[in-house]
Amino acid sequence: MGNLSKIRNPILPGFNPDTSIVRVGDDYYIATSTFEWYPGVQIHRSRDLISLAIASFSNEPSKNLIRREDT
């Protein structure tokens, strides 16, 4: 097996429904629904599918919340 790294399964722990993955060049992008806490989609980025970092959100919660004074 040489120096292959061991990948834990699942690569994103927790509740991450509707997962989609795409590879662009050397980068992998994983999109997951975040409807458990706030409606939206988190975009994670990785080069090795072992270490992932949040790269973006599909929307900004502070701009999409309905506030009492807005109703």
C-alpha cells in the first residue's frame, strides 16, 4: 500500500444530505444541503478528499432572515 493515506468514511461527518461533488482541475468541490439549521447550501473545497474547508455558501443568512420589524 505504500504511503497511501487512509480516508475516513464518510468524508464529511454529520448530517449532510443531497451531497454533490465535482472536480475542477486539482480541486474537489462538495455541495451539501444545510436545511437542518438554515436553508442553503455549503460548498466545501479539498485537494485530497481528506481535509475539507468551507469555501462558500449559496446565500448569506444575515441577508435572508425574516426579522420581526420587516413584517
